[in-house]
Amino acid sequence: MAQHSWGTTFSGRSPATPSEPAAGHRLLSLDIVLALLALAGGLRVLYLAAPSPALPAEAANVAHAYALGHFTPFTDAGGAGVSPFGWWQLSAYTMVSDAFGRSATALAAVRETMLVAAVAGAVLLWVLARRLGLTRWASAAAVVLLAASPLALGLQRLVVVEHLAVVWALGALVLVTRPDARIRHDIYAAVCLLAAVLTSPLALFFLPAAGWLLVRRAPVRAALVAVLLNLGLGIAFGPAAGILRPHLAAAGRPSVADWVALDPAWAVLSTFALVAALAVTSLRPFAVSGLLLAATLAVPGVPHTAVLALLLPVTPLLLAGVVQAVLRQRAPAHRGEAARRPGKGVVLAAVVLVAIVAAGWVYGYPALRPTTDRGGPLADAQEWLRANASGSRVLVDDAAWAELAKAGWPTGMLVPPAACAAACPPAEWAVFADDATDLRRAYPAIEAAFANSGATAVFGTDPAVKITVSRLGLPPADPAAPSEASARAHAGEALQASARITFAPDAAAVLRAGRVDPRLIATIAALAALEPVRVAAFPEVPGEDPAGQPRRRVLLTGGEDGAAAFYTGQRDLFRPSSVARTGGGVLVTYPLFAPPGLLVPFSSP
């Protein structure tokens, strides 16, 4: 069996000739690689904060990375899988790069690791393609398919340990295909394969390809790699299982159908490449491993996102190799410079392939919805809590745990769902994505904690990323008590009838709808008895309107000195949390939750 060198093609001939200096080839290859890295990295930066498809298990991986890097204990809610070695890698990068200190959110900090892994994977894919005999342009096509596919962009931004595992696996395959490999390279390959499997058990499906290539090259060295790998796996899954053994995440959405919808061409071309590559000797080991990986998509309980993360670099490599092999079969038998230049067949195949891929990407790119918002609803919720509930004990889901911990909230005051196995520790607030139905089902104690609660603020409009902040331990509602909203609406109508108060149209509409805090209604009426009042607006506190909370801020214009002095002098229940002069007037803000029974009948002044 002939060995493939860096420049060896599928036909066994070296593309280099004396008329083409090796230095020129290296410079051209370097230029191509740098351009591909710019493409892969730039697109991933652009789509780093794309909100969907979303992966529930991502939050747990982010929280584990933060906890390890800050020597803080954390137990996730379950279902996210277990990968201690993967978490250590995530944590190591964020510590070395100070990603948590530089990034707006904990999620963005750890997603940066995924971006670096994707760029490293693109480099390794290029090297592997060249060592398998693909030309520079075929290798570049394989990397472009991986770099620019909407499916890859959407998937590789997620914090999934399989992205780290595939980098280790590609590194091992690059070492295995090294033409002048020595024993130390085989030992490095065994270490890389072990690291890949410890990061994700699904990386075991790369072992057939690595073993096949090793046996082709040197059976004795293949036995050495097998012994080293089995020794490492025996230790990791035996005596060290408690700290090293990985487990897959639970199956759930996004499913393979969700991902394929981003790039239907990827599914069609990948299926073709996996089957057709079996007919190409150099690609057959990779086709076998790819088919085995693809078969796991039909196994119940296997997370589709994890499988696709490992398949992503395999199918572009196979597709480029198959196309090159077909074109080589049809190429003229003569040698020389003309035979190496892209002919009409190559150009036609490239045009057809680009057309197919572009047609699939027409939908995929808009569906990713790139955004410049690196914070999102969870960051808004964190800011709201800092302003209104600083220092309180908060019941949180895994995503909120990481973000609040990064924002400086004491981790001892954060109660993750795993702490509610028997009974939830006492907490004043709760922060959960959407309605936390799955968590309440998994931890019945959380349901008990929500027995007397009310939504206080809601952030985000997308159900997949909506965050609800709830107040826990509220007094039970009295069914016989009159409606608070009706009382506010009735008092608001009476206030609007006053000749001494002028309301802007929007402010009047909010008042008539019963959406103004009773403390504002009462104090505006009292202030109007002293001087004329002009109300410019009842500004919303972000997040509180969707939760049905009354407006607790007012912007007063005209007579600003008197209004500021009036509100600054209030005491007890009517003391505002802040009175601030702004360019538009005096902004008065009351704290949350007006006491009941403040609204009593009063005459218009």
C-alpha cells in the first residue's frame, strides 16, 4: 500500500514539478489557509450570538466551566451529560484568555472557546485533506463547505463538548497520516484519541478510521497505539471513572430535522459522500467511521446535536475527495502542466456544486438571525435583579446560575435546581427560562417553592429564550378582595378629571387602563393640591409590563423644583426609591409592590 505524502494525489503522482518551486507551493497553501481561517472565524463571530436553534444542555456546560475556573461547587439539573475532561478544557481556555472578564455574558465567554475550536478544526481538516492526497483546491472546497454552511455556523456556536472531541480526533488522524511518522507521533495520536473519547464517548467511532490507517501503514505500530489507548481507557473508565468517565447528554431538541432545515443540501450531499466514499480506497476508513456515526442518529436516547458535531468535518472531506476522484477518472491520461490545471469538467462540477449548496443556504442564513446583542434576555434579567433584589437568595436554572455568578452575585445565594432534590432552600426570588415546566416535573420541590409566587418581570419575546423573574413567598391572594387593577383604573379616571393635572396622551391611556402604581396616583393627587402638575409619561421599568406589573415611575415636567422637593420629603409607604432630575423633567421611581389598600375614594382637587 502506497503511503500518501503531503502532496500525493489519488493517482499516486506528486503534483510538484521542477518548474514549480516548493517555496511557491508553500506560500500558496499558506495564503489559502489564511483566507479560509478568515472566512471560518469571521462568519462565526458574526453568528456567535444567534439565538436559535437553542440547546438546553448548553447552559449546564457554561455553568460547569465557570464553576471549575472559579473553584466554586456546582451541580447541574441533569440531562446535560457529563464530561469532566471537556469541562476542564472549557475552563482552562476561559482562565488563560480571561474570557469571563472580557465578555458581556458567561455564555459569550464560553462560546468563544467553540469559535477557537472551529478554527482549529478547519486547519486540521485542511492538513488532513492534503495528506490524503486532495489538491489544494479540493482541500479548500472541503474547508469552505465546513466554514460557511449555515448548519455548521448554527451548530458550532453552541457549547457542546463534541466540538472539542472532534478537534482531538482530527489531530490524531493528522498524526496517523503523517508520511514520515515515528513512534512518538503514534504515541501522540494515541493520546489525542484518548482525549477525544474522554471528552465525548461518541468519539469512539473515529477509532475504526484511525486503526485502519495505522494497519495500512505499520501493523506493529498499530498494535502499540491500541495497547496505549486501551490502557488509558481502562484507567479512565476504571479506577478514575469518578473523575474522568464521560456520559452523553439526554436526547432532545434540536433534532436532526431542526439542523437539516438550516442546510438541506448538507444532508443530501453528506449522504451521497458517505456512500460514494466507500469506493475510494483512500477515503474508505473515513466513510466507515462516518457511516457508523450517522447510524447512531437512529438509536433512541442519542443526542442528535452531539452526533452532527462529530460528523461536520467528515462529510465535506469525503465529498471533496469523491468529486476529485471522479474527475481524475475522467481526466486525460497525459501529464504535465495542462493536466494539473482545472479543466472544463472541474469548472462545471464546481459550478453545479456551488449552485446546489447556494440553494440550500438561501433559507439557512436568514433562519440563523445574526444579532449584535451579546447580552439577551438573561442579561436584562440580571440587571433588573441587581437593581431590585440585590443580595437576595435566588432560585435559578443552570443558565441563570452562570450569568448571575459572573455578574458578581454570591454563589452561596444562588440555589440551583439540583439543590431542590428533597426541598428547596428558602429563596425570595426565582429566575427561570420560560415557565420551567421540565424542571418542575423533575424536581417536585420547585413546584412547592412556586406555590405562592407571582411573575414580576419577563424578558424576551422568543419562547425559546424568554426569562421570567418571579417573587416567591407572596401572601395568598384573598378571593373576596376587590380587584386591584379595577381600583387603580377607577382612581386613575378620577385623577384624570382634575383640572390641575395635565397628562400627555400616552400617560392618560396608561392611567385609564389601571396600569399605574397606587402610590403614584395618591401622591400626584396630593401634589396637585399644592401646585399644577404636568405628567409627561409613566415610563415602563423594562420587563415589568409583560408580567402585568403597574407602572411605578412618573416623569413630571413644569414646577420641577416643587415636584422634586415634594417627593424627596415623602415618608414611610410613600417614600420613592429615587427622585432624579433628567433632561425631560423629574423622574420619580417607587420600589416594587405597593401595599394593598392604599387607594381610597378622594375628591378631585
